[in-house]
Amino acid sequence: MAIIYLSVGSNVEPARHIKAGLQTLQQHYGELQLSAVYESPAVGFDGDNFYNLVLSFYSDEKPLTIADNLRRIEEQHGRVRGSQRFDSRTIDLDLILYDDMILNSAKLNLPRDEILKYAFVLAPLAELAPELIHPVTEKTYRELWENFAKPEQSIWKIAVDLAPSPVPNP
């Protein structure tokens, strides 16, 4: 089984949409490990602040299958894709790591470039998996976060209970 890491975000009723998305993910993938929730201003457009976190789970599914499932879950939870890359969204689910796989294809890049670009991805990842090593830089996520240009991107932890309800046993 591979360990999978996802970046999760929302700026449209974020607590409600993220919690619902986490419940769907838990129903499909089982137990989820969650980072704390971080709030940050919208990047690339004027909009409401985002809530972001990183989660992990184990799966036997292939990376492209997971990415396709994430897109379906986004649509199921009201995500509308417009012509603009940066826009408000009910939920954003991005596969950022699949074990230590390096993959560059037209459909998917692993590890996701956003890990090294955005505080709202790197901070929760460094919290959840501080000693995990980035497969390209070969540095731990703790090291990457410690050396990240923090003043350029505002981000702060918030107290929000987004934990999904337990999945009943069949």
C-alpha cells in the first residue's frame, strides 16, 4: 500500500464543504490523518480567505485513479471549474504525494509543485509529515518549511473541527 498525501482547501463556506469532503474521502479511503487547519488570503485573485489542510491515507489505487476520484468528489461537492485557474471554490482536493514517486505527465505531476511554492500547502505538510523526505529536493518537509520565505505568504492556524464522523462498520 502506498501512503497518499492530499492538499485540501476551500473558501466558500469552508468548514462545511471541507468537512463534507473529508467524510466522502473517509468513506472511500478509510482512516484519514489530518494536519491542523490553516487560514490564508486567496492567492492569484481577490476572494474570501481559504481554509487549508493536508491529509494522508493508505491506498492500493494508482495515482491517476486517485486523481480522477478526487475530481469526482470535488464535483459531487459543488466544485465548478471555470476558465480561470485561480478562483473561489467549494472544495479543492489535490494529490500532492504518492509515496516517493516522481511523475511528470500531461495529467499529473508528483510531487506537486505547489508544495514548494505555497505556504498553505507546505506548512500543513511539514506538520503532518515533518521527517518525510521530498523526493526531488531530498530535504525533509520540516527543513523545507524552516527555510521557506514565510513573510511573503500570510498563513495562520485556526481552531476548526473538521474531523469527519466515524464511518460505521458494515
